[in-house]
Amino acid sequence: MVFYFSGTGNTRWIAEQIAKAIGEQLLYIPDLMRNSQYEFSLSENERIGFCFPTHGWQPPRIVREFVRKLKLSYPTATVDREMPYCWALTTCGDDMGEAMTIFNKELRRIVLNGYSSPLQAEALFSVIMPESYVCLPFMKTDTEEKEAMKIDIAKHQIPHIAQVIQTRMRGIMELDKGPTPRLYSYVIGHYFNHHMITDRKFTVDTGKCIKCGKCVKVCPVDNIKNTPPEWLHNGRCTCCLACYHYCPVHAINYGSITRKRDQYYFNRREDRR
């Protein structure tokens, strides 16, 4: 089984391709959490995979919350049986710091029945994809050329990643950590994820809003109601910016900084042609 979270579609695209290539079931984390579905029984030889974007050089809060409640069982476990194969992949616009170190720490909370050791992802990957976080002065969407280049490189990475997972290779770390991963994840990322993940800066230009309701539909955490949109301020926002990027008339903004910024979601360029 492959658990995944995606806001603007980068991670979904990769997760879908890998799940299809290895023949595993694909499960969307927000849907599971809506239904309070946290308990799963693994079948014989079933792999466990996780796909998520990097948010502020850390795993998204929604992914960490899901893992903390996740319960896995393996009915055929025996003392001498090898641990179920577990892998994880994160997408990022540039680098991902120590996001996988943090994620594996969360996985240690999970102990499968019949095993004394906690679950750990033994094959770790990062895939650089087009930038979607645009709420800081130095962060913008990629040019069309750079966007196309990143997607083309990712297309060549995915078959290799799927092959590694298919053959259950262990001890794999193919990660773009960047030059100072601990600084970005544990200092800057800690501040970012604790103080800058909020829906209170979202605004809507009611004169531009066409009341299509797309922002409500694409919000992965059901944090928006009505048209024009109203954010619920319930603490569930992940700042994935899906509402901003998918708005067809750019009526949604995050403060004033995004008013002159472009939008991005996977396949947007093709949708506009």
C-alpha cells in the first residue's frame, strides 16, 4: 500500500505512477483521516510506501499526524520473518533538508505485531519538482522552461525509483538534502512549521471571484466553505496553497505578497493550451 498527500499535484503524479508500476494500492491520506481510517492489515509480501511534499524542510503536519495514529498489523508475522519492506519519497522545489530523518523518527512510533523493532523506511528518495510555495519574498514559481526541465528529469527518475522498490532494495538514500540540512529543517523549518502555517492571511477579491467553488473542492483538509470562499481558521490548514494555485481567475491571495506572483499546479500549462 502507498499512502500519499499532495496539494498542487506534484506528489500525486509521482505516487500514481509508482503505485501502478509496483502494483500497490494508492491511499490518499486526507480521505483516510476524514473517515478516521488508521488501522490496516498487510497482506503477504505487501510493501509500505509514503509519498509527501516537503513543507518548510519538514514533512507536512498532516502527514505526521496521520503516521502518529497509524496502526499496521501483519497477521503472518513470525519471529524470524524479515520486517515488511518500507519506503518513502518526498517532493521538493529545491532541497528537502532533514525531512526524511524527521519522518523516520515519526515511523518509529509504529511497532507491527510480531516484531520487536519499529517500522523504518529503508529506501528514501527525494524528487525535485516545480516550485509551488510563493509566500516569501525570495520564493516564486519556476519559469516555464525550468518547470519543464524539472518534470522531464523526474520522468527519468521514476522508473528507477519504481525498480528499486519493486526489487525491495534496502539501505537506499537518494536525497537532495542541500548544503545545510540541519539548519534548514531544525531551525528555519521548525519556526516555519510552527508559526507560518496558517490560513489567516488568505483573502479573496470578491469582485474577481466567479463563485466556481474550485477552492472548496481542492482543499485537502476541508478548511474552506461557501463561495466566495471563507477559511475556517480551525488549525487544519497545511498552507499547501491549493486554493490559491487552482483559482482560475487569481482571486485568492496570501496577504499582499502573492498578488503579482504566478500560479502553479501539475499540468496547469497543458490545461491552458
